[in-house]
Amino acid sequence: KAGVTQTPRYLIKTRGQQVTLSCSPISGHRSVSWYQQTPGQGLQFLFEYFSETQRNKGNFPGRFSGRQFSNSRSEMNVSTLELGDSALYLCASSTIQGSYEQYFGPGTRLTVT
Amino acid sequence: AQSVSQHNHHVILSEAASLELGCNYSYGGTVNLFWYVQYPGQHLQLLLKYFSGDPLVKGIKGFEAEFIKSKFSFNLRKPSVQWSDTAEYFCAVTSNSGYALNFGKGTSLLVTP
């Protein structure tokens, strides 16, 4: 079974721009979660989607948003990028609503200059 | 507030030494507990998990962890580490009603030959 895939793997953006990251979960997984990983804050939960519905959201500003499509693929969007948004963004998929084991993708490394 | 604490941020061991990484959590109610590992240049992988039942759980690559409810702890152990165990280790917790993994800050393990 193919694992979680994320595109693009690397991205460089300028402050003020917006960015969209994509995640394809493992086949059959309907729950997709997003996390931000930085050296200072570690791994922080962004949001989780199940059956195209956002079920939970972490403590991030409204500039961070996401969505899930009917095929369970998910995208997250960050608008008005700030330097502090530079991070590794990880997507994870799960068979149930994120409460159980999650399988992580390789991440998208976003650098904001 | 719910939190996960990992006591050691950096650990250096010689090959064949025993390993114990501490993890304590502050959560009310029933929890699910995980240890994830991130090898250099690779994505997060699940080492082991505890949902219920036997508090001593065994994972991949010879790792095990013990859930001690009275101490709110879930320490990771390995009797004899190898150079290939060099990685970052993350303890994570989610409640039964939650959808988000709450991660500790991680422990960087370096195993020297």
C-alpha cells in the first residue's frame, strides 16, 4: 500500500504571499490531520478532517485553513505568510477520526523569506 | 491544560547501552499513548502504541514502553541500543474523544559506536 504523499516537498515563498500544500492519504484512510513542526515549538496540531468535515482545530490563527475532498485528499492553505510560518508541515492519515494511530507523510518544508 | 513532557532533550549513549526515555502527560480521562521515531531525513514512524490492556507494550525494533497510570507516565525502553537507533523520539497522547496528537518536545538520541 502506498504511504501518505505530500506535495510539494520543498517550497520557498515570500512574506505576504499565500501557499497551498497537498496531502494524499493512504488508500482507505478517511481521516487526515495536519501538523506543524518547528525547532522551537516542536510538533503542533493544526487541524483534522474526516469525511470532508473539519472535526478539530489547533491553536493557530485564521490564516491557516484546510479542506478535504470527497476522495479524502486534503489541502492546507496559509495566507499572508509570515517569517514564523517557516516550518515542516506534516500530514497524517488514519482509518478512524484521528484518535488512533496516524501514519505520517514526509512533509513539506516551507521557507518564508 | 493538557500537556506532554519528555524529560531528556538530548541523550548520548554507547552501543549496547540500555535506554530509557521518560514521558509524562497531564490529561484527564482515558488516553491513548504513542511513541514515534524520526530517523535522520525520514518521516515520523510509529514505534508503539497503548490503547488499553497490558500496560507493557512492545513495538518495533526491540522497543517497549510501560504505561503507569498512577504516575501518568509512558516511558520508552530498549535493553541494548544500536547505532541505527540514532534518531529523534517523540511521545504523543490523544484522548479517546480527541482527534489530535499532542506531542512532547522530543528527545534527540545519539548512539556512538
